[in-house]
Amino acid sequence: MQPRSPDPTTVTPELLRRWPLPEPTGDKNARGSILVIGGSTETLGAVLLAAEAAMRAGAGKLQVATVATMAPHVATALPEALVRALPQTDGGAIAPEAADVVRDLAEAADAVLIGPGMGDKAATQGFGERLLPHLRGPLALDALGLAVVTADEGCVHHLEGRVVLTPNPTEAAYSLHVPEDQVDADPAAAAADLAGRTRAVVGLGGATSWIATPEGALWRDESGNAGLGVSGSGDVRAGITGGLLARGAEPAQAAVWAAWTHGRTGERLASSVGRSGYLARELPGEVPRALAEVAN
């Protein structure tokens, strides 16, 4: 892996105030559309968490694509969303041929998030290989959505940097084809290496988050607390990233702001609920308040 940058920039509210997000204005179309692709018959909650977080982060128009048998449940749980039912495998995962069914929505969306709750690595990789060549970004890849990057680190080069990858340390190790303890030993270097190989912004989660760009910029974010280490938390962070991309943030800006905002939602819940025991489903509701803290 590449050596760690000697001078990472620490993310603070002051830094964010000097780097303001595009201000949401106008109707839902002017505020940006986000397409969230994910879920399976066993992990529908992940796509619900990501989709709500995307809207809480400021996206104006929500579209969700998930397996056909679960699509009615998504439509009920997310009345704000247009829901596209996708072909699924016998095991209940999104099938590779679903890429052809969702392509029109993906090409028209202001940002696309792929990965939360997706199951079946081979099927997900096949789905990405069929869909990604048609996209022009912005794009966020999370969780098993990174399978296509693991198989081919050049698969998003054509997007010319309009991509954010949001792996956890385990997923980063898979994508880099290195042992996880190597990522744990130097997560900054891992983020920088993956960013360089893929030519994408990388937001590597963990107790400390590292955000790296292909050009060599590096940020360190220490917001949050141990309570964020709970099922679904990473899906919320991915959704925040996608929502910020949809409202017009540049990839590095979206990744940096998402890391801090996700951490701050955990801090807010720690003060009202407790340092542990709060749930990922409680995080999206804190996103607008966390963003407002920086704006004020």
C-alpha cells in the first residue's frame, strides 16, 4: 500500500463552514434526484435506512430499486419514493439482468447509490458490470456494491473521479486484496491506495474515518462514538453520501461531510439516548439537525 500522507487534514465544523454544501432551493427536481439500488429478501432494512438518510441529507427526489418481492414493502415504508421492482435470483438477491431494468432511472438520476443490503457477491458483481459502463456519475458504491471494484479496480475509471467508495475496513481489504490486519494497521494508507487504484474518492469508515482522493488529498474525521458500531449504521452513512452527491456536492466534499455528519448524529443520540443502545433507524432523523449545526 502507499505510505500514509504526513499531513492529513482534520475535519472540524470550522473546516466544513469554509466548505459549504450547495444550498437546497426550488422544487424537488432542482434539489436533485437520488436512486438507491439495494436490498434483498433478507436485508431490506439496509436499503430503507440508506434511502431515508439520502433524503434527510437534502436530496429532493427519491427513487429506490430493489428485488421484486420486496418492492411493495418499500413503497409502503417510503411513501416519498418511486419504487422499481427488479428481477431477483432464486436466493432473493438482485439479479444481474436487473441492470437492464433499472438503467433508465440510473442514467437520469442526479446521483446513484449502489450496494446497501445487496446479497450474493457473484450476482451483484454481474449487476455492476452490466450497469456501470452506462453511468456518468455521480456514483456511490457501498458494501457488496464494491464487488465490481474488487474484481476490476478500473471499472469506474470512465467516471473520471465522480465516484465515492464507502467501504468499512473489511471491505477495503477485499477490494485491495490484502489481509484486514494490514488495513487496520494503516487505514490512511489503505484509503489512499484504493483511491489511487480506482481513481475514486474513498471514505473509509471505522473508529476514525479516512477520506482520500485520487489526487492525494487526505482527511481524518474523529467524530462519533462507539454506539455507531451497530447494524445499519454504515447504510445510513452511505445514504448521507448519496444524498449530498444528489444535491450537488463534489465527491470529496460529499465524503467528508458525510463522515462528519454521520459521526455527529451518533454524538447527538449519545446525549439523548445513551452512549450505546441507540439504533441505526434513529440516525437519519438527526441528519438535518447535525447539518444545521454547521450552517448556523
